[in-house]
Amino acid sequence: MNAARVLEVYNRLLDCYGEPGWWPARSTYEVMVGAVLTQNCAWSNVVKAIDNIGGRLSPGFILDADSAELIAMIRPAGFFNQKAGYLKAVTRWYQRYGFDAEAVRREPLSKLRGELLGAKGVGRETADAILLYAFGLPSFVVDAYTVRLLERLNMDAGKGYEEIKRSFELNLALTDHNNVGVYNRYHALIVVHGKERCHKKPACAGCPIADMCGYKADENIGA
Ligand code: SF4
């Protein structure tokens, strides 16, 4: 990848879509719950599941909840049997720190990431989303929208999650933009762009990065 190009994509997406204001949640713990529930699930269904839990949502409630009761509440998010277990696993991880976000932030990022990846049901994307959006730690999040966008822009960030993540972080460092705010907005903007325009079959009209894109087969390009 090229650092200037990485920053140019960021700036253009930000100019086009504005401040994304992520993550939509009322607390650190709600971000963690949302990050688990959103696996293979539309956000609108995550909201329904969280709404079912309502004002009871807290680490203590999830840990103590009867599995059948928890499954019923998170049913809208799909894969509810597994996700009930994942929620308890990630909550047990948070329990190690006394459910204290400041205590989490005092630990080295690599240690936290390793611990989260050891929790049942927490993959790389979920772990990084929790670190970045729940705890405000600089861990770039990669997802399917990111991979698709990189391919279309002919930006070689390497292969696999870890290489792509590292490539973003290194290139943003080269432009002095490797900070939590940029990581937060960049991933959110890629998701917004993927949902609004850069679909599997893209709607390229008005795309702010059309002139940087290699997806020239699409007749909408430049429209
Ligand atoms: S021009 Fe089309 S394919 Fe390329 S980034 Fe924009 S929306 Fe995606």
C-alpha cells in the first residue's frame, strides 16, 4: 500500500460521508455486547436483541442469566445458542479486570488482544472492534468491506487479516495518522461506503474515490 493513498481514501470518504459517530452504544459494555452480536448479523437485528435485554444489560446480568432466557432475548441476532455462550465468555474476560474499563486500558494492547482472542467466539474482527470501540485502544479493524475495497482500489495490503491490519496501521503511522480517532472513523467510513455504494454489485454514481478505483468494468463509474 502507499501511505499517501491510504490517507487520501480516508479523507475523501470523510468528506463525503461526514463524521460517522461510531460506535452507536450507551456504554463500554454495550459496545462489547454489540460486537459479539453483530457477527454474521445485520445491525438492525442487533438493536432488537439489545432492546430485548433493555435496562437489564450489564455484565452481572449476562453472567447470571439463565442460558435459555438469554438465548430468547438475543434470538433476533441469529446464531443465538452460540452467541449466548460467546457473550458469557467475553464478559468473563471483562470480569478479570473488575468490569473496569480503566483497568483494561492500563494493560498492554497485545496482551489484551491475545486474551480476547482466547475467549470463545471472539475472532480477530470482534477482538479489534472491542479494543477500538469499547476501550478506545488503537487496534485497526478489518472486515469484508475492507478487503473488497482494497481489491477494487488495487491496493495491495498483503494477505489475510493480520497483514492487512498491520499495513493500515503502518501506513497511517507514516502519515502521522495512527491514532484512535482515525482508526475509529476509517473503519466506520469503509463500512458506510460498503453499505451505501460499494456493494457486491456497486452503485458507483457519485463515489468519492471513483477516480482511484480499478473497478472499471462497471458502467456506472464516473457517473
Ligand atoms: S467506484 Fe464503485 S466499485 Fe469503486 S470504490 Fe466506488 S463504489 Fe466501489
